[in-house]
Amino acid sequence: MNSHFTVAYVPLPPERTADWARAMELLTEIIIEAVEKENHKPSAGLVWRTKTMAKNLKKRELEELVHSLAWNARFVCYTRPGLEQLVWNDIAGSAQFVIFIDVDDMHALNEKHGYEGVNEIIKKSLSILRASDYIAGQWFSGDEFAVFVTHDPERDNSNPIELCQRLHASFHANGASATFGIARVSSTDLNQTIKPAFELVQNAKKAGRRGSINTVEGEQK
């Protein structure tokens, strides 16, 4: 059995080859992260069972399982655990801004278009993002997304407000609306990085400013 393999199908920045032990660690971390998100305390038994399960998986099965936990095929983006465990360490140094997106009026959208229809609306709306904009879906709930805008030497520094304006227009063109919060990345601590952008969105919605673009400096579009 080959002791090294590439975690296929998940676009890692940069392309990464993980040894078997590291693949098991990643799988364990992702599953435990998911358990903790449900407010359950992971047990030693869960860790042991996860490692045992991963060890007994064939290469292809392990690749597919890691992919299913790390990649959201409905929206063509990372899952939160996937970005946290597989991506963040690689982009933390080049990430310039985080954009937190909360899709507005999801209940009404679901009633009008159905779940599959709404998934397609969101996917089309987010499709304008570039390869250097890393996005994770369902950050705290199903209608929230986090976009990390990284430095790209082949283009000028990105203007996050202009990017949000394009996203706003894209959502509108697809029959939806979203509220945006922009914060500069000033820490390698992912939770601290997300917090100000998330709070901007929450405060905007509480104030009745759905569909607005909000920055830490208080500028709204």
C-alpha cells in the first residue's frame, strides 16, 4: 500500500500531499469539530473509533470521506471544518479581508423556490468570486458564508467594498438579497478574524439594514 497520497478533489492552496497518518489526523479533527459544533463533548471513544475507521479505509474511500467533510458540493465551496483544518494555515498570511455574508429572508426564499432552487440561486450568486477568494459555507448556520480575500501578485490589491457590490448585484440578479460585513484580517486566529465581520452583519440586521454592505469603519453602501 502506498503510504502517501494526494487528497483528491479538494482544491488545496497550495497542492498538498499528505501522508497516511496526517490524513487520519485531519479526518479526526474534522469529525470532532463537527461534533463540537453540535454542542457535544467528543469522547476518547469517539477519537479512537474515528482513527480506527480511518485506518481501515481504503485510499479512495478515505479521499472521498475527507472530501465530503471538507467540501460543500451544493455551493461549490469549502465547509467550515474544511477551511479551518485544511486551508486556513496556508492562507492566513496572505488573507487581507474577510467578508461575512448572510443571505436575507431564507424562509421566504425556500417557500418560493424550494430548497434546491435556493441552493442554485446562492451558487450562481457566489460564482463571480475569483480563485484567490476562499469561501466557506454554512459558517454558523445554513445561510451564512465567509469569504477570505487573499493577496494576489497578479492583480492590484482587492477592494472588498467593490467585491461586495458585485456580490450584491449578483444576488439581486438571481432574485435574492444578502447582508455583508467586511473586516481586515489582523490576526491568524480565525475566530478573532471572523468576529468583527459577523457582528457587523448581525448589528445591521437588527437595525433593519438588510441588504447593506458594512465595514468596521461604519461605512454602509
